[in-house]
Amino acid sequence: MTYDILGKNGFKVTPAIDAYIEKKLSKIDKFFLEPIKQIRVVMKVYPNFHKVEVTIHADHVTIRAEEKASDMYEAIDIVTDKMVKQVKRYRDKNHDHGHKKTNYNDQIPIEEIEKDVLAKQLVKNKKIKLEPMSIEDAIEHMEQLDHDFFIFLDKKTHQSHVLYKREDGDYAVIETELDKEKDA
């Protein structure tokens, strides 16, 4: 397993922080039969809080979480707990939606490491019509609707995109594409 640990917004990763992250996140590797390929950690410092973003790339699954706290060690603790809960949720889903399943290690009782997780339920289903538009037009529509995300059809590529407003006030776009291997 490789760790990619980065500091942004002026945050410098010290050897102590590096070792703490590796120690905390190494327990997640125990839940998988096959080793985790990569863990990417991005730490940012803001005037009023610290933020940690963690992305785990394992066999056939990517798990991501981010958390804010008053200090970096607290944010690392919180995001690690959140990652453990997500792994448990994925492991407990014993259905295969036509995808290759990730092998989880069922011999390790996650309950010893964390408390039970409250299940989240789908509470609303909404259909939308995708309109072809530029990213600039999508930003304008999203601002008019006062939403923090907006789904649209890119005018140039004719693919659906998700535009969202980041916590720092900037915008980001998630571009979708068809997975041709799974479609075949």
C-alpha cells in the first residue's frame, strides 16, 4: 500500500503527522483480503479549522471522506472513523450489481473497532431534464436556483456533468463517461 500525503494552503506535513496518518489508516487495510493499492491524504489549513480529505483506492472500490476540526490530529481521527464506517457499509452490502466484488476480510469483526452505523435511507427521488449548456451557463443556472450542485449536459461533449460549489466558494465539475468494459 502506498501513501500519498500532501499538505495544501500552507500546511507542511511533518514526519509526526505522516506517521500518525499511516498508523491510523493502516487498520483499514485489515478489512480487505486484497491489499489497498493507494491511500491519498490531503490536509489543508484554514483560518478557523483544519481539513483532511482521504481517498482509498482498493480493488474495485474507491472510498472517500473528508472532515474538518479545530486541529489536524482531531480531523485525522474523525476522518479515520468515518472511513471505517464506510468500509463496514460496503462490506455489509452483500449484493453484486453486476460489478466485480471487492473481497473483504470477514474474519475481522469491525464491531470491535467501531460502533454501529445508522443506515441512511433514500428519502426523495427526483427526475430532471438535462439541458445542453456551457459550464458558465450551468454556474449561472445553479446560482439562480441557489443550489450547491447542478446536473447538466455539456454542450460540446454531450455528456452529463455535475457542477458543485466547493466549501472554499470555488466551483468544480464532475465529468461522467460510460465504462465501456462494464457496458459490454
